[in-house]
Amino acid sequence: MYKNIFQAIKKKVKSHEGKGNIEFARVFPKWDENSQIDFIDYAILPKDTSIGFHCHSGNEEVYFIFKGHGEMRLQNDIFNVKPGDVIVNTNNSSHSLVNNSDEEIHVFVIQVKYSRDSVNAYKDDSKIATIGLDIGGTNTKVLILEDSEIKEFYQIKTPQINSNDEMIDFIVSCIKKLLKPDKDIRGVGIGISGMVNSEAGCLISSCFMPNINNLNIQQAVSDKINKPVYVDNDSNMAAFGELYLGSAKGCENSITLTLGTGIGAGIILNGKLYHGSTGRAGEIGHFIAKTAGEMCSCGKRGCLNMYVSQVALVNNYIKNGGTYEEGGLELLLSNKSEACKIELAFDEMCDYLAEAIVNLKYLFDCETIIITGGISNASELLIDKLKAKVKNKIIIDLWSDTFIRLGRFNEKSGAVGAAAKALEMYCYDGCTNEKP
Ligand SMILES: [Zn+2]
């Protein structure tokens, strides 16, 4: 989001508008009309070289905006940076920023001097919070994200929803539980299972709610809660959550798989969510996994959803002679006497999942595949098996041990991503002309 800042600032400083330009307030949190850009530079740092700087805490900050990937060290802190990343120094003293990586790294340096008044009036930016919702076929998760941390979280069963009005009422009631006067909630992100036009904030259709069609959630919910709302597909939100704060942080190209009621994928290409031409990119639940296979809810046969999902797992288990009573994955996994049959069920599911992952790697050449969602809670049963199978099925040059990773937030990643997306859209929106 900071990618264009330097260019914009350079232009303004050159045209002598640097001092007191109120537009800078969107970028620098304590900015007012008496603040000024003190110093501006562009440095090229080969391996093991550094740039020194001095900063008076309280009224000065130094911003480093990076071009290129690598590891930087500032005092005892190590940062893995990628293009557009920013390190802000507010400590009072002289320091140097060291390039710890093998690659040459380019960095923009901007030193800002704030006025005394603006520093005194400054309200801590880290207290800005957003709400994230993840509405799935089985459960709905709701949380507050504040200062990059989950502050409150709850989960409820997604009820049977029969009309557009019921859908809006349900969403608004979920949000209102977390709208508290002591929180500075700036916006809401909503991830929902189904086909979503994220530009319009509209749910086109959803397999698990056949009665809901062409519902503009963004408009209707925003009108009722009086805050900006962003809507996208649940897998896309999960991918954004893992990119922003989780296991895909620092990766330019990553795919996050959500394993739950079905399987979905959120695709990040060149650091951005890829939606495709109709917003349906990542619907890998309908990859054809088996010719003339099981019938999927989409009306076609052999879809991956039928072989990689919680339902598929239970079906495999029953097929292997297991007896299953209603109660979900947790209960199934707690049955230690059936460990062998449960492992077989996972084994069978992982065959299909590994093949889908290999195909995704050939198609996108992504740096990493993140596994998240409800089933990923069974990580010990899943991850080693999956890694071994993918390694076995892929051309070995393309394999690395960090290629498949567990998500940081498991079943919460969709809600974290939704809140993070709202943060990026509605709290830092002025930073750049680029859409996140
Ligand atoms: Zn299907």
C-alpha cells in the first residue's frame, strides 16, 4: 500500500508543496500543517552495507520504503522485507539500517519532522480496529482485529437463511455484538462462501444458500451499521489474512486452501488477490478429480469437493469400517481406538488433495501453498502425509520443504483476512491510488 508514497511525496516536495501539505496526513499519522519533510533520499545498499540516520523521538520519524526482497537489521530487530514494505523508526538516537541479505536492496528514506502541537494532539493509530466476518456453510466466525491482533472472537452456527432480508439481519446482528463504544471500529470486512462480485460488494449466488441471489451486502449492511463494508469470497479473505499477517507474509505468489465443508482456494499473484474475469477464480472445489465420480452440489460429477472436505473424510472413514455418529471432526479424531481407520480416511483424502496441489503449482508456480480451514486443525494427521505425497508426485526441482505450510490462523483465517481487508480499504485508503 505504500508503493506510490515516495513518488507522490517527491513530486510534492519538488513543487514546494512539501511543507504543510495536508494530504500527507493520510500517510504520516501525526502530520499537521506545521509539520515538514526534513530529508528525503534514495539509497542502494549492497550486501552488508548500511545507512545511518538520526531521529529525535517524539517529533521525528524516519520511514524506510523498500524496493526488492531481503533481510534488513535495525539494532536487534530483523525484518524480512518485500517491495512496498515500510519500516518506521521512532526511537530517539542514531542508528543504522543494515542489509543482511545476499541481494542488493534499494530503499527510499523519508524523515518527517512533526510540529509540537500535532505530536500532542496525536491519537494512537494502533487502536484503530476493524471487524471481520466469515460466513461459511456450517459456522460463522466473527472477530475484532486491533493492532494486528485478534482482540475478540466468537463463532456461531450459520442458521438456515431463506431470504435476502434474513441474510442482512443475520449479518447485522453478528456485527452489532462487537460494536462497542470503547473500540474505534473503522470498517467491516465480510467473507462469504459463494460467488461474490467484490467490486460491487454483491453476493451473486451461494451453494449453501440457494434462496439468496444478487444480494448487495455491502450497501445494505453499511446502511444499517453506518460504517464502510467490504465483501469478498471466503477463500479470498483467508488468502488475504495469511498474506497480511500469516504464513504467506512476504510471498509474492501464494495460494491459500481452505478445507472445511468443501475446498476453496484464494490466489495471490504479484502480491494481490486474483479474482479472475468473473470473480470465480479459485473455485477449485469443482476441479474435476474423478471421471464420472460422485455427484456434486453444482450438478456435475467427480468434483474435488466430493473427495477433499470434512464430508469426504467422514465418508472415507465409514467406507473403511468406521462407525460415525453426528458430532463433527473433533469427536471423530478423539476416538483413539479407531486411529487406524481415521488415518486411512486421511490418507485417501490426501491423495486427491496432493494431486490438486501439484496441478496448482504447475499452473501458477507459486512460492507456497497454505493449508487452512477446519480440517487443518488435524494438522499432525494432515501435513506430513500431504508433504510426502506432493513430493512424490511433483517434478522434484519444483519441490522445497517450505512449499506447503500450515496457515497461521486455521479456521479463523477468513475472518482475520476480512478484518485486515477492511483495515487496508478504510483505514489506509489514502496511501495509494492502487487498489489493494
Ligand atoms: Zn462441483
